[in-house]
Amino acid sequence: MASTFSKRGDEAARTNEAEIDKLHSKIGQLVVERDFLKRAWDR
């Protein structure tokens, strides 16, 4: 309710969304690296 009347709520939401996007990007990178290394190990 307090975030409705303050701008900090918007700023915090944008910060959280940016952090979530950054973490999703990192997860994607790690999945690609894992798959690459798994294929290299299987050879």
C-alpha cells in the first residue's frame, strides 16, 4: 500500500526486474556452457 504513494516502489520494481533479467541471462549462459562441456566430455 505504501508503494502506491511513493516513487520508491516503482524504482524497486524496476531494479528487481533488471536483476531478474540479469540472472536469467546468466542462467542461459551457464546452461550453454554446461551443454558444451558435456558434449566435449562425451567425445
